[in-house]
Amino acid sequence: MLEFIPLLDKHSSVPIYVQLYQYIKQKIEDGDIPEGALLPSIRYLSGQLKISKNTVDGAYQQLLAEGYVASKARVGLVVLPLEQPVLSPSLQEIKYKSKVPMDNKEETFEYDFKYGDIDVNFFPIQIWKRCLTQALTDELEQLLSPGERQGYVGLREELANYLFQSRGVVCSEEQIVICSGTQHAISLILQLLSKNGERSVAMENPSYDGAKSVFNNHGWSIKPIRLEKDGIDIEQLKKVEAKVAYITPSHQFPYGMVLSIQKRLLLLEWANQNGSFIIEDDYDSEFRYQGQPIPSLKALDAKENVIYLGTFSKSFSPAVRVSYIVLPQRLMDAYNHMYGNYYQSVPSIVQKGLYILMNEGHFTSHIRKMRKVYENKHKTLVDALNKYMGNHIEIIGQKAGLHLLVNVKYRSTEELVKEAKKVGVRVYDPTLYALNDSEVNSSLIMMGFGGVSEEKIDKGVQLLNKAWFNGDN
Ligand SMILES: Cc1ncc(COP(=O)(O)O)c(C=O)c1O
């Protein structure tokens, strides 16, 4: 008969029956109690260990429930065979290894013209800390609740004000939905529009890959639309059958052109006649360096066909993961019907922090400051490109945003990126954003400048000139 000598600690917070169960389970897993062995009877073990029969019974019931032992009529509890994988795997063994590359640790470069970076040196960290601390001083009941489903009303009111002042958007806070980033916002919209059977979307070609992934994952078919100097080709758009168009009118991603006023009106007309919705992604319009700020497409949307998307990622920080949708009023009932029972996904403390930031005027002064910072960087980049290699290149989409494109005449992007790497400079291939192979010029280079210092911008362009043209202007 099996002899059990467990160390049972009567003063432990772990009940005795659990200690006994753990002891026997461990012995089975370690192979000390072999398959087919018979556990001692309840009466015998309770007498031997000087514990109650109920305690032994409790441990045995747990072993039975987890399949370590089985009850055999007129015999008792018999130990079952243990499949190897059931044994607790070591941490090493259970580590998941993806076959798909995810956020690869990339080589680092001294001069990295990466798109999407902001200038962290000017981030108002002290102010942001104060806003978050202040957000934490709310009444406990409020502080510990998940918050309003569409988002904190104070933040939505601030946004409605801000959008009217800076983007000409006329909306009430009731039309605003707070989301965790642009992709989350697009997902919500797609499910809403799918209700009417919509499944295809027209997109500028090339376009934002982050949006493309969401359309693909929702099973939507993408109709690529050619770009002209002043934006999307409206004639081609009219020919494809799409009840939804996703576009970046204020600063086309990645080409950077601004959609002309003529085309804006034609686009709205198309939506109206076709019964279509336009998803306007206004991701970086705060930063404009030439001419007057251009109102959003939504500002011209008298017929309520535009679904407007904005984000704090460029204007404040991509780390807060907060974006917002302005829904046309005619979609509000459908929205409430579909999402009225969904909880808000952005933590209420972050939303309140942003509310305080906007309400106390810090957000607008931060944007004002950053506009100057980015304008200087933009000027440094454009000046350096013109100065060091003006004869060989053409700058595209340079009026706004945190990136521009360079057309290096008669050269291939692939070769240019490779040669730049050899001198420690990283520049990017915008054809990665192409929806199909045609229509996309393959001598273009994409250069982000938000996170690069002015000094590095100038030096980096000098190095590019050396790599691409042997320093010969
Ligand atoms: C076209 C476009 N839209 C939106 C975003 C921002 O997305 P999010 O709000 O998820 O940070 C980006 C950022 O790179 C972008 O390029």
C-alpha cells in the first residue's frame, strides 16, 4: 500500500485538504505514484494523518475532478495514466514563437528619417503629469467607474469646440465617439456600414497601410483609385462601385498633396449622388507650412455624408492611443443601436487628463509650439534637399505634415534606400503603401522629419548626396 507522508501545516492559510491534494498530485506528476496504483482508503488515511475523513475526501474529490484518479467499483481510487503534455510545461516550452514577423527589432541608424515619430524633446511632460494627477482627484465613485460609453462628455465638448475653431467642423458632442486609435475607429465604422450590406471601399493609391489592414481583416474589397497632382481621380472614383471611400484630403498619405477645393466639392457631390459615405482621415492637419489652414472636408459637408476621423497621435502623442470619430447625425441611431451596450475602451483617467489639457489651454499652446518646431525642421529639410541635390530631385507634398516625398529622377527606390544605408542614413520606400503595382512611381523616397533634430536633418541630407551623387550637386 502507498504510504503518504505529507507535511501538513495547520497554521497555513491554505486549507489542509488543498495541501493534501497538492502533495498527491505532485507525486503523480513526478511518477512517484505510478499509473494503476490504488490510493489508500479515506478511513485509513484520515487515521494515519490524524485529519478528518471530510478533509481526505475533499482532496480525493479534487483529484477525481481533475482526472488524476478514477473511481473503480469495489476497488477504490486508481491512478490514471498521465499524457506527457499534461505535465506542467516549463516556461521555456510554453513561450509562443510567431512565424509572422511582429515589430521586428530593426537595425538602428544614426540618421533615421522615419515616418510617424514626433519630437519627444518638446513633449510637455510636466503639464501632462499634472493633468493626469488632477484627473485622479475626481470623486471616487466617478474615478472608479468605466465612464460614459461614447467617451467622457467633457472631452467630447472640448473636441467639438476645437474642431469648430481649427477645422471648421460643426458638430455637437453627441456626434463624437472616443476611440483607441484610428484603426479602432475604422473597425467600428465598418461594422456599422456593413449593416447595410456595404463591403467595398475606394482608397487613394497608395494609401495608409494601417487602414488597409482593417478593411482587409473585415473582409472588405479595396478599389484602388489613381492620384493626380491635386488628389484623388474623381472620374475613376465614379466608375468603381463603392459606397464608401476612405481618403486623407488635408495631407494625402503618403504622397502629401492637398485635395483641391474643386475636387472636394466634386467628391461631396459624388457621395451625395451615389448615396456613399466618405471616411475622412484628418490625421496630421495641425501642421501646415504654406498658405492658410485648409478647412476639413467635413466642414463643407452640408449633406452629412462625411465620417470624420481625428487623432491625438501627431498633435500630442501616439502613446495616449486616443482618436475620435465625428458621425453624421443620420448615423447616430444606427450607432446607438449597435454600440449602445459597448463599454468605452479608453481609460477614463486618460480621457479626463486630455480634457484638462484642452480645457486649460495647454493643448492649443502645445500645437502652436510644435507647429513652429516642425516648421523649422521642415524648412531645414527642404533647404538642405535643394542646396545639396536640387538638380537631381523634386520635392513632393511639402506643404503640411511630418513627412515629405523626394523624387530622385531616373533612379530606383530600392537602390536609393540601399545606398543610403551604407552611409548610416535610413530613408523609406513609399511603394510599400501601394495598393497594387501600377500607378506608383518607383523613384520616390519617403522622409519623415518629426523625430529628427535640425542638425541631423542637414547632416543626413549631405550624406545622402554623397551616397547617391558622390557629393556632386
Ligand atoms: C494616415 C494615418 N492616419 C492615422 C494615423 C494615426 O493612427 P492612430 O490614431 O492609430 O495613432 C496615422 C499614423 O501614422 C496615419 O498615417
